[in-house]
Amino acid sequence: MADTSVGSWAKRICVVPTEKTQLHLAMLALQFGYAGFHVVSRAALNMGISKLVFPVYRNIIALLLLAPFAFFLEKKERPTMTLSFLVQFFFLALIGITANQGFYLLGLDNTSPTFASAIQNSVPALTFLMAVALRIEQVRLSRKDGVAKVLGTLSCVIGASVITLYKGPAIFSPSPPTLRQTLPVVFQNLGDASGKNWTLGCIYLIGHCLSWSGWLVLQAPVLKKYPARLSVTSYTCFFGVLQFLAIAAVVERESQAWLIHSGAELFSVFYAGFVASGIAFAVQIWCIDRGGPVFVAVYQPVQTLVVAIMASLALGEEFYLGGIIGAVFIIVGLYLVLWGKSEEIKFKASQNALIPSSGPEHHGNNNNNRASSHIKSSSLAQPLLPPSITEV
């Protein structure tokens, strides 16, 4: 009896979290990881690291981390490589890595981590807008999901416009961050950079979001023909490294720009490549597979809140009225688009469930299984929501 009660007590102590709890914890950890990336990237820029060398090293680390997994785990899924695939991977890299990361660093250098994170919430709505223009997505204004997606897109566009055109007065000015003196060296160089051009920085960040959205839209048809996600990402990283190297070879002629001058710079590069690209990609893929893309996307605004808190404590960052108003519009628009997309998926599922089966019963079951499989795969590969966020 004593052994039984001890075993029962041990089971109660060693409670294993449910999968739902694990998903929530994983997504929270992911958002904290990305929030740290915004702040660490700003630290790297303020320490003087090259805007071209930084993404080169970042993508090399990500490639070294992802390529072995892609090689061994997707042997059976990879189609035969052709020239057409190589061209598609090259253009995916040009949009999803070179333009995406380049615009991001230029925008971050002229604004702040908080607003860089806030404006990224417009990516799902911009992706939806591009998908509609390319007729990948359909808008049915006769249904509430279609109206919600249109209103959400407009709200995101309004929010991005407000952030770009109206900075407004500072409504929160924290005292000089004495906390910074107690932090590691990497966080002691986080103050605002001089010579900022706020409007130009916001325009760069909009270019970053447009590039990211274009990458998501163009990635969808590629994944249909080449369904090995890790391999697609690895090839994209590879071509991204080559493109950044080609640009850096022309622009960065000084050898000193390629050297890591401090442990803080080394930490920034490894954090960007290892945490923000490699680990984040693996966690996100697992969360999308278990919880679906909508579940993953609704956590995006959490990142903005975490970045705002971290930036306020470490940087002493001021909050401006225009940025807060714009962020509210963008977050409201994000949830409208996501809700509309979720309702559309539910509607399609109910419509497929009502289709009568023809032929013998076992054939009907096979058809239903194929239909449900199609619904699941389409929800995981929708161009509206990112199947990965390796390129930030």
C-alpha cells in the first residue's frame, strides 16, 4: 500500500504538460526569441557591424544548422533537382532573404525595435492582398469572412501609413536606463543611433514586409512541386548567402568590415543565425503542424509587446503617439484577417463534408479521407500565413 501511494504521489508531482500547454509554451518562447532578435540586431547595428556582413554570417549559420536535417530527414520527399527549381530558389532567396533582410536592417537602423516588430503584424494582410491580386486567394464579399479579410487588410494599411507619416509626440519617456549598466556588454550599446530618418526607416520596413509577403506568396506554388520544406529553406539560405556575398564584395571593400571586433558582435551574429533562424524555424514548423497556422499567427502581437518592454528597459526607448495608434490599427487588422481566414477554412470543410459519396462505401471513405487530407494540407500551406519565419 505504501509503495502504491508513493507512486501515485510521484505521478501527481511529475505532471507532464498536455500538448496544448506545450504549444502555448513553445509559442511564448518563440515570441521572446524573436523579440530578443529585434533588440540584439539593433545592438549589432549600433556597435557598427556592417548591414551586409551581418546577414551573410547569419544565413551561413542558419544554413549550417538546417542543411544536415534537410539532407537526412527529407531524402524520400525531395524531387529531382532541375534548372527550373534552381531558378525558383534563386528568386525566392532574392525576395525572401536578400530584399527582406536588407530592408529590415535599413529600417531598423532608422527607427526602433518596437516599431519594426509592430509593422511586421501587417504581413498576413499584405500577403492576402498579394494573393488576391494573383488570384491565389478569393474574396467573397457576400460572406462575413470575406468582409473581415478586406476590413482587416484596410486596417493594416491604415496602421502602416500612420506609423510612416505621423510620429506624433512622445507619450512615454522612461528615465535614463540605469538597468543598462548592470546588463551584459551586448546590451550596453543599445541607445538610439544618431542621424535617423524616421520616415525613410518606415518606408524601408514597409519594403521589408512587402518582400516577406511576396516570398510567402511565391513560396506556396514552389512547395506544391517541391514539398520538402527544410530543403527549400536550405536552398533559399544558400542562394541568399551568395547574393549577399556578391553585393558585399562590391560595397564592402574594406577587410575590417568582415571582422568580428568584440564578443558582443559575435553574440549578435550567433543569436541571429542560431536562435532567430535555426531554432525558431524548427519550433515554428512543429507548432504549425500541431496547432495550425492560425494558432501560430495570433501570437505575433505578443512579440510586439515583449519588444516594447525590452526596448523600454534596455534602451530607454520613448513611445510615440503615431506609432501606438498605427500599431493598434495593424493588430486589429491582423486579427480580422486571421478570423476571416479561419472562418473560410471552416466553411470549406463543412462544404466538403456535405458532398455525397458515390460508389461503394469504402470508396466513399477513401474520398472523405482525401478531402480531409486536402483541407489539412491547404491550411498548412496557405500563402496567407508563413510556414516559417526564418527570414525576418
